[in-house]
Amino acid sequence: MPVQMVLLILIVVAMLEFVFVSLIIINVLKKLNINPDDKLIQIFMVKIAIINVSMILLFVLIVLLVSRVFKKINNYAFYSCTTGLPNKNYMMNNLTNKIAGNGEFAALISLDMDDFKAVNDTLGHLAGDELLKLAGERFEKVIHEQDCVCHIGGDEFLFFIKSVKSKSETEQMAKDILGLFTEPFYINGSKVDYVSGSLGIALMPKNGEDFQTLYNCSDDAMYMAKKHGKSSYMFYDKNMSIHLYEDTIKKKEIKEGIKQKEYKVFYQPKYSNEGHLIGAEALARWVKADGTVLPPSEFIEFAEKNGLIVGITDLVMDEVCKNILSWLSIGRSEFVVSINITSKHITNRKLIQKLIDKIESFQVPTKHIEFEITESMIIEDFNKAVENIALLKSFGIKVSMDDFGTGYSSLNYLKLLPIDIIKIDKSFIDSINYDAKDRVLLENIIHLAHGFQLAVIAEGIENEDQLKVLQDMKCDMFQGYYFGKPMGKDDFERIFFDS
């Protein structure tokens, strides 16, 4: 029985008690031959009345206060404080019976926002909350009366759609929801047009007939949609569970590899136009306990997508710093090691500062460190990337752009980015001996880069003919299998330092 009802009953009982006690008192007075109209008796009765009325008013006040408290508790329990939408508890408590085993067609759609973290990082968490509220308002406009949208926490929303009668109608609903992100959000004067959504869809009764089963299915499908690209949707398929299980195992293995420091640094040499060894690129390799060596293609992209890349980069930085100090101790003073960093680093000031702090903690002269980035990284947040590159340069650390020429706006970046070096992608080098257009293109890229006071390094050199052409074009540095494959520290020292 609700507490409010209990209090209401108590009020009624109190009122009845007042009437009952008053009648008893009057009856007793009559038996004692005491005149109820006596002034003292009347004063006594008034006091009794005041006490009872006061108690009744107190009970009424308690009922009002408790009702308000319970209303707030109900809101906290079943509604999101951020968006005002129902939450997951509401969905589970109020829709379970509607979903359970009635055999009707319906859809449960999980939505996770893409790039929402960038809003919190750049505009602040209050702006992020405002975005969630605005998105919730848009969601409510696209669904129908019999449907429900819930804010289940963070940047995740859940739609229970009963207005659809087929998979094709559900697909159209998913497109309508994604279409809500095509119009930018405006938050405190700032335009936010880079946030989208990833949707996972579970169908009832095909994928299940209870809330928890459908939710698990829609969540798995949403995860796969996010994995395959932003602003997309996927219907649940039973094979997804197998892939997700495999991903879970791989994540666990990578985490354990980081814990056991299984990620090692291999070095590939770099040479100057004059033929001098000037440094190396540090490349991560996963050396498992059984001696198996996995190349970056087996774990780097996966680690980036699953938020594990920072731990691997930390291990690489530690090993590189130790090795540089070792090489400086034997007189190798003209030597620079380039280290690849990710978009998570170049757009995050805290992570960039962490890299700088690590270099300083090892007391490595910053002129021996160079960081490599790619064009695809900086387009995620160009302004922040520019700021962080400038921060690295303020500490004497050089920055190079890898895979130059493979993006859309590379030439424009030469003017806007405070980088020091461009690295010409291997795809341009492969055909340099027989494709006249590639030679003209390379020659102009090198000339243009020099005009901007940038050094140029060509990667993927595999033969002497390629090297000769690039030397004639005044390319500054070279890297590739012609000079040496990536190798462990001991082999690198034996081949390039001891010779």
C-alpha cells in the first residue's frame, strides 16, 4: 500500500478519534452531573479541539511533504535528471509486460552518440548535458504516441518502437533518427555539427520476447554499427555475438600484453641525402610470451578503436627514452627517433603533456625526439591539433606528417600546420621509375615543401633506382627496405652502430 494512502487513513482515523473522544467526554460529564456549558469545561473542550485540529493539520502537512518527496524519488528513479526523459529503470519496469511474449511486432533500438566526448572536452560537461537535452527533444518529435524513448545514461538512448509493423518500416525509423543529426546543434553560441549516432536494432519477436534479451541484442548490434563506421545502423544478427566474443578476448589479451610489457620497439633506419644514418622510426611490435611477433596491423587499429592505444604508446615511449640515453652514452649524439602518436594524443592536451612529462622524467634532450602524425588524425579537431603541435614545438620537439599526399587537403595543411617535416607516402614511390606523372608530382611536392621551409622524407625505398631519382629531386631523407627492415634494438645496434 502506498505511503500516501497510509497517511490519508491516519488523518481520517485522527478525525474520527477527535469526534469519538469528544462524545466520551460529554457523556462522562453528564454522568457526573457536570454541566457541559460550564465555562471551565468549555475552555477544556476548546483546548482538546485545538490539540486534535493541530494534529490533523500536522498529518496533512506530512502527507503533502511525503508526497512531494516521493514524487522526486520517483523522478530520480525513473527519469533522467539531464534530459527529463524516462530512464532504463522506467523502460524495464513499465514496458516489460508490454514486451513479454505477446507476439506482436516491435523494435528496440539502442543509440550511442559518435564523437560526443569531443563536446565535453572542448565545450565542457554543461554543454554536453545541453546537447543531450536538445537531442532528446528531437527524438521525441520523430517517434509516435505508442513509442517511447529513454535516456539510459551518458550519451546512450533507447527507443521502444511499437508504431512499426515490418523490418522496412523499422529501417525507415532508424534513418529518421539518424537524420536528426544532420542539422547542427547550437549550444551557448557554439555550433556543434560533428556529432552523429550509431544505432543497433533488435526485432520482436524474432530476436526475443523479453526486455533483457532484446536489449542485449540491440546493444550488440549498436556496438557493431559503431565498429563499422559513424552515423550508421545495424540489425542484430546472431553471428554478432561470436564477433563480439572474439573482440572481448582480443581486448583482454591486449590489456594483459600491456600489463606484461609485451609491446617492444623495432627500429627502421633513416638516411640523409648524403648517405648518413641520421635516425630511425620506432615501430611497435607485439612480442608474445611464446616468442610470436605480431605486426602493427594485428593490433594497432583495434587498440585505437577500443581505447587501449595510450597504454601501448606509454610502453613505446619508455623504451625509446631508455634506448636514446643508451646511444647518447656511446657517443651517438646526432640521432633522432621518430615515434608515431595517435589522434587520441594529438587532439588531447593532457595526453600531449603526459608525453612531454615522460621525456623530461627520463631527461632525454628533446632534439632527439620527433613525433609522427597523419592527416586523418588532425581533421577530427584541427584547431586543437594545431595548438598541441605548437606545444610540442615549444619544447623543441619536431613533428612530421606521415602519409603525405593521401588525404584531401594536404597542400593547405602545409600553410596552416606548424609541422617540420612531411613524409611522402610509399604509394608515390612505388611507380616513380616508370610513371612520369608521379615523378612530376613528387618533384613539385618536394619543391613546394622546401618553399615552406619543411624537410621531406620519402618512405618505402626498395631499390637504388628509386633512391637515385629522389636524390636528384633534392629529397632530404630516406627510409625503406633498401636501407633496412624494422628490427629489434640489439640487431639495430649491431648492424648500424658497430659497422
